[in-house]
Amino acid sequence: MHSDQINRQDRLHLGFRKLLKSSIAKFLMRKLPFGPSFAESIKQHLKLTNSKFQLKLPLDEIKVFADSKFAEGVETIFMGHFHQ
């Protein structure tokens, strides 16, 4: 899992990510001439609007994520990085 999926409070980003990863969106982005630039413009806009989720390391969300994985039997979790 990529670190941008851990903070469940950042619903706008998670919704956009889910939308762009859908097979329909991938198809449209390939077929429409403005698809890639449209996706990039939304991505840039989200960087400005969801800054409150980027100001601090989401320790509570990391703990919830880790606890759920440990409950599934995972023994070791490697955390990547967060952009600040």
C-alpha cells in the first residue's frame, strides 16, 4: 500500500485516486486527447486543497493501519515516506 492511502481522513484525495485507478477512467484518459492534462490539473488542484492533511504525519491513521494488519497476521510492516 502506498502511503497516500493510509490517511482515511483525506477523503477528497482517496476518492480522486479511486476514480483515476478505475478501468473506466483509465480507458477515458487514454482515448480523450485532453485526458492526461485533465487528470494532472485535478491532481495539482488537490495538492492545494488538501494541504491540511500534509502538514503532519498521520500517526493515528498509521497506528490504525498497522493494528489492522497485525490482526490479520502480518508480523512486520515497512513504512515508506510521507511528503511534508
